[in-house]
Amino acid sequence: MTARQTVMLLVAVVLSIPDLAHSFQPLLASRNSITHRHITQRAILRKTAEVCRDLAVSKGQDFSLVIDDSLSPSKVQRACYSIGTSTSLLSSFKFQSSITLMYLGNAKVDIQFIFSDIHHFVDEAFEGGRDLITAGVSYVKASVKKENFVAARWTLGQILHPLQDFYSHSNWVEMGNTAPYSTLIRPDQPFENLAGPNTPTCRSCVGGNCDDNLLPELQQKGLLTTGYFSFFSSAKPAGKCSHGGFFDWTSRRDPVGGINKDDLSSDHASFHHNATDVALEASMELLEDIRVAVGENNFLQLMGLSQSSVLAFVIDTTGSMSDDITEAKRVSFDIIDRKRGTLQEPSAYILVAFNDPGFGPLIRTTNADVFKDSINKLSASGGGDIPELSLSGLQLALTGAPPSSEIFVFTDAPAKDAYLKSTITALIESTRSVVNFLLTDATSSRRRRRGIQGLSPRSLTQSDAQLYHDLAQASGGQAIEVTKSDLSVATTVIADSLASAVVTIFQVVMNPGKPDTFTFTVDGSLRNMTAYITGASSLTFDLTSSTGVSQNSSQSGGPLASFTTVGNLRSLRLNTDNQTGSWKISVNSNDSYSIKVIGQSSVDFIYNLMEAHEGAHGDFSLKEGRPLSGGNVSLLVSVTESDTVKVTEVTLFDSSGPTQVNGSLQELGDGNFLIHFNGVPAGEFVVRLRGEDNSSTPRSTPTSFQRQASTQIKTSSISVTTQANDTNIEPGSTISIPFTVATTVNGVVNDSATETFTMRANNDRRYPNASPSTVTVAAGSGGKANGTVTLTVPASAESGTDVTLTIEVENAAATDINYAVLRFSVAAKVTDVNRPGCQVVSTSANCPFSSSLCASSQWEFIANLTDGINGTGIERITIRKGNGTLNTSTAVGAGGESVTMVSYTASCCSQTVELAAVDNVGNVGTCVGQARTLTTTAPVTTVNPASTGGHTVNPTSTGGHTLSISRCLCISVVVSLLWK
């Protein structure tokens, strides 16, 4: 066995040991303890609510939500969107999904970096821990700047872990501190009062009681320390504190015991809630720094606070597609124009064009006019050898769109890059995005166009179309086949998908087809329900309501629905008024067909595949790839509107069986559940959730509800695990990702197996990557094989870019495949760590003592702000507090530095100003001025700034953020300047 294999085996053994995680518990609370999940979610909810409150106040609107630890995603969502709108169809799905991603990123640190001192602030690793946090913050800010919010959320979750751990693993709270240690997020501030490497910090615990094991000298001198931890050795510097716990070997060496506050059974359990309280405040402080750096709107998008979906188009631009492009323009412009300025306005727009030999680039914007301009520039030309790079274009859209997006692909050609099918399937499963294909004129129309456009005949055969049908089925989308003349009717599905709070109630694919009857439940919260049935023209159906009323497919309009048929799609608009309960659809067809029933409701759910780590805490982390056939499967399920619904059942359902596996529910609180499934057989499953809804009826008579996830969960007998050391990369660097492959039986590695697997690795940016073409599980290897993938980021890559790497492993018979999908953030190393500086130039005015006279007087504050001669330059200056007006101009200072001159004027009714200056890498400086009311007139005060020598020369621009400043020279002001 190689040294690397020995290490990996040791890690696997360690991860199975109880109580090993040396941090706040990641997800599961132990003995009423507070977890990383609790801290992270509470911080996000409170900071998001604060931003919404501040925005409401700035607009003169009320905001009545109490901001405390009782907040839920739905409460914050309603409060943020309640002004002047109906809240009945607001959904917290996207908000909850984003929060979940962030706390799962947090939890992943305990598995991915289990032995890292800097990730857990042990072994007095102060500098390394802070470097980790501040570098991560730089990646977050760079990603947000490029609107790569998904990558930013994952990184943010990861850096919150060490920040929160500091308060559990150090003596910060034992010293009586109740506020965060801001130095941890400010690289320009020096650490002070650290216990030196030779300074003793602890004495042994007596009789198992560690409440008093910190040396009194620490408190007297205000010295800061952390515990030492090791699973492998008892060695530690003489006299130093240990982390503590059964598996911390250092805690057995004098001084014995530990100081961690991870849960209510820890050595310093009495400080557990003190530590979690300050960790919460520290998390909010870091979020506030990001908020100021990126701006309120970007911050809310980072948090996922959006009511609307993404409008995502992938469009074939070859010669025969002119009609399709025209229709894509028409439908997208109609959506934009109708929804602009409303809650339903798309939160982002994504466009990817493809043909042959080109595809892309990905255009992603939150600006509707930019999207309009981009799609307006599309034109149909060429055609060449018929097949096009449709899957390459779709790959860009899947990695560029947020998870759970709905993507529409317009094409009339087969895929030239069909070899990407497994990669696309992996991305669909990992992002849980829905892909719909609009396939036009499979044969006849192209032949007619040949003489007109001089193109070769293009033919989309049944096998060509089946590729698109398979991908649509895997995602829960539809492959709609229509003529070009009927495309405008089929595109109504796009508008349907962009309605607010769209949920899937029922979905099934029958391939091969057979006559069957299907039931679905209509609950009182549902509105605007639509059923889609795709299949051959010979397909017929009957629809029956919960009251026994029926309507068949010969009636385009009837008591239950009105429907239209276009191509292979039948759209039924259901009339469900006062008809809650069980409905039926009976389909008569021997050809393959699909049924999808959607509606609008605030009741929905999110799920993530989880991997169990055995032990007393029984904690979990996000699972890579597909679950193992015959093994146990765990899901983390988060339910929206959890205060009005009760979950009673979660199942995995395979319609091809049909097979149903029932899960056992473990409630975590806050609408979160862990669902455990035992012995899941091979198959393709969807997640179904059932329960009771009290939201629209008296609580004594709840209605039953059901929801279904769109994306399939497919099992595999191949295990693929990766060990990426970091998810952040600098341009011009190469990262190595070790991976391990194994064959399994009933979810357990078959240690006697031998097999050779096909190996593929690719990324959406086409960056150079290298990997073996095969990996072999050899005899005597314990059923496992190891390999490495390398990814090189070009030096020209822009900061804020993200890249998604997909690693696929397929068995020799090509009947089974599994994968790992990894997303990396790319950002240049930030060398400018200093915040912009501020110097007062002058203050003037004297505000009257009487508040009744304040409106008739004004005060003025003038200052020069600079990022220094070696800084990256000030990007913007905003008013954080105050109701005045701000004008800015720029000049060159005496030392050659760029100086931004600001003048702020406000009514004496608003006597405090806080200005925030953000430089080009996101460092934030804050300048606070306070007007003092005086009863006598004071002289005008003038301060010549040292940073500019009192000079402002070579002005390069002038202008204001608001209208002109009024000056009232009869007023004098005393301004206090607080530099944070």
C-alpha cells in the first residue's frame, strides 16, 4: 500500500469515529446544543431582514418584522416583499435553497478539512485562520461582482466555519467578551495580546471539572489562546491548553482537559451559549462587510432573496433557425415588458447561442435591456454538416444558471456532441435544474428550405430526438416537438414556468407506454394549475376531479379544464375551484408519454442528498454524485411555510417499477428534516412529499397536500469520491484533485472486486485539464483505485470567474456510471488589504438647540478620501446613514494618489452621517460624522488633511450623486470623526 493510500485509509477510519469533529456540530443538534447550521441560518436571516428594513426606511415604508432568532425564511421573505403587494403567493424556495447551500458549505469543512488547524482555529493558528477567512471574503466579493452567486454562497459558507469555530476554540468569551473579535476579518489590523509560543495557558482539570482550567494570568493580561488538538499524537507545547474531548490525544497530556465549547457536553459547556451568541454576531459582522462592499441589491441576490425565476435560453443559430430565433425574441421581450418592475420580473437572464463549430459565450445579466440587446443580435446563418453543438451550449447554461433553474433549448438539429450526455446528466442531477427542449420541424420543413437558403437537408431522426427526450426526462422537463409555425403556441410553457411560486404536484414518465390511471392531490393553497401531457397523436385521456366530475380528451373545453394541443404537447388549464382532494388522469396509449401537473403555491420543499458519518453525533455532509444501489440513502429536506404545514410522508418513487421506498423522518426544527431510506434498490427515483396544510383552511380541517421533485435520483454501484484541498484557485495556477473509485454491493465496497473503469473529466470553461483515461481496481487493492485530475486556470482568467469540473467514471460494460461535480472560484490574490482612508477638510454650521427649528437649517461635511498610492482605487462612496445629499469629484493628491473629494449636506433634523468607501477589491472604510447642537455660535472649524497636504490639484472629474449642495453659512458644526 502506498503512503497516499495509507493516509486515505486512515482518514476513512477517522471519519467513522464518534465525536471526532472538533467544532460546533455541523447540522444535528446534540443535547439541545447550537450547531453551525443554526448560527449560519440565524445570521443570514437577521442580516437579510436588516437590509430589507433599511431599504424600506429609505423609501419611507413601514417594516414591522421583529429581528431576532425566531425569524424563518418565510417570515423574512414576506416582510421584504410585503410593501404594496399581495403576499399570498410568495415563496421562500429560492431563499431557503440559498441558505441551505451556505450552511452545507459550512458543514463540509468538518469533513473536507478535518485535520486542518487553520480551518478550526486550533493550535493557536491565528494568522493562518485569519488569512483563510479574509482570502475567502475576497473570493466572495469577486464572485458577486461577476454575478457568480452560487460559487460565492459556497465559499461564504466555508469561511463562516472557521470564523464561528474561533469563539468555541479560543478563550475569547471566557475573558468576558460579548462582541466579535473584528481583527479576524480585517487583515490590516495587527493581532494583539496573543499568548506567545512559550506562554503557559492552562492547568489540569480537577476531577473532570474543567471550568477553571485557564490560568488566571491570561485574564489578568488579556492574553488570547486556543486549544491544541490531535487525533494522532499527545504532543503539544508545554503548559498549553488542549481542545478536549475523548479523541483529542493532547488533552491526556498535562495540563489535561480542554477548553472547547462545541456543545453542552464539552469541557467548557457552561460557555457554549456565550460562544454561539458571539459567533452569531461575528457572522453578521462579516455579512455586513460583504453587504457594504457589494451593495444592497447584490447582497440580497447573494442571499437568494428573489421571488422570480431565471429566464434561460439556449438557442441554435444555424441557417434554418431564423423563425425560432424570432419566436425566442418575441416571447422573451413579451415576458420582460409585462413583468418589468414587478415581483415576477426575472431575477437574471441567461443566453447561450450554439451552432457548429462554435458555442457561447454565456451571457448572464440582471439587466433586461442588456439581455434584449444580446438576443436581438442573434441571427441565423450557416448550417454545415447538420449536427450542432447543442450539449456544449447547454453545459454552459447549466453551470451558469442558479440551481433549480428552468432552461429552454431551441433547436431543430441533432447533437454533434452527444458524447456529453453523461456530463449533462450529471450537471442536471447536481443542480436539479429543469431542461425543456423545443424541437421544431423534424424533417419536412428543412427539405422545403433547402432551395431557399441553399442548406443541406437537416433531419432530426427519432434516435436523435430520443437524446433530448432522455435529458428532459432526467431533469423533469419536456421535449416538445412542434412545427415552426406552431412554435408560438408551445412557448406558453415558458411563461408558465416564470410565474411566481410554481410547484410540481405530480410528474410521471411512461416509457414504454401503457394505459394507466394516475392520481394527484389538490390542496387549498394551489392556484392556476396546469397539466401537460406529451405523447403520440393517438393518445387519449380522461380527467376526473375529486368530486367525481369527468372530462375526456375529445372536449377541448369542459367543466374541469380547457386544453390546447400543439405538436406532441397537450396543455390543460385546470379549474380546481372548491375541488380539493384526489384527482385522476387516465391515459390510453401504448407509446411512451409523460404527465406533469404544476400549480402556484407557497408550499414547496428542497432536498439534498446527504452522506452519513457514523458516530455518537451521527452527523451528515453533502454527498457527491449518485447514491449507491442497495445501500442506505439520506436526504436533507427543507419545507417552505413550515409554520403552516405538517410533513407526514417522504418517499422515493420509481414509475418504471413501479417501486416505492418509504423514508423515516427525523425532525431537525425550522422546517428541516433528515429522511432515511434503507436498502434503496437500483433504479431511477423521484422524491415525493406528502403532508397536511393549514394555510388556507381552519386548523381543525387541514387539507392534504403533495409535492414532487422534478429531477430524478439514479442509483449506481460505482463509488466516486474526491479530495479537493481547496475550492478557490488563482489565475495561472494548477490544482490537483485526487479521487477514489470503488465497486460496491448493497452500498458497501466490494473489497475483492477487480475491474477497469473508463474515466472522463471535463470543465465548462474549456480550461486545460488532465486525467487518466482508465482506472483499474486491482486484486489486493481492497476494491478501490485512486487517481488524480489536474485543472489549470489560464493566467488571463478574470477574478470572479467560476469553473465547474465534472469527473465521470463508467464501468466496462457501459451500463453504470457515477460522477463528482466540483465548482471552483477563480480570483487573483488580493495584495491591497488596507481600507480607504478619510480626512476631514472642513465642517461648518451650528444646528439650533430646538428640534422644532431644525428643518430651517443645514450642516455640511467635507472630506477627502483616498485608497493610498499603492491601493486599487476607490470604486464608490455611499451614504450608509443620513438623509442628506452627497457630491463627489476626483483629483490627484500631492503624493500622486487619487483623491475623491466628498461634500455632504443635510438638514439639522438629520445630524449623523456615515459614509462608506469601497475600493476596487472590496475593502470597506467607514467615516462617521456627528453634528452637535449648540446654544451659542461656534467658529467654523477647518482641518487640513495630512494625507493630501491640504492640496487638491489636477481635478479630473466633477459631479454629484444627488442634486446640488446648499450651504448655510450662519451655522457652525462640531463633527466627530470615527474611523472604523
